[in-house]
Amino acid sequence: MTGDTERPSAEKDVFVFPNPAFGTIRLSQHVIGSRYQLIDASGSVLEKGVLMENQIDCHSRPAGIYTLLIERPDGIFRALRFVLMK
């Protein structure tokens, strides 16, 4: 996977909220149709697929630090870290 090399504009920036989260995480931008991977602190890919909505249910995941890797349809990649609390 390769990412963009230029500083992204504000319209391309996406972030996870709330952070820390207690279950469901939401994404600040419309990313439906983007591919994603949910990765734990050890680097294991826990989940991957295509985003069908601007949120991911993490209720079944243990507390910890996670990375959400998103590949948008326009080819832009984002690695977003968030904390999941219980």
C-alpha cells in the first residue's frame, strides 16, 4: 500500500471520533465504499472489508489501542489511531 506524498487538504482529512471510544467509532468524512483494515496494537489484522457506513462497531473488541487503515476510492490512504475503552 502506498499513500499520497503531498499534504492533504482539509476536505480529504478524516478522523475517528469519539476518541477514546466506548464501542462504536464514527468517521468524520463520508468514506462509504472505502476499503479498511482494523489492526490491534500487536499489528494483527482483526477485521477488513469495505465500509458500508461511516461507523464501525467495536463493542466486541477488548480495550486497547487500535489502528484503522482506510484506502479511499480516490487512492488516498489514512492510518487512524484510536483508543477503545470498556
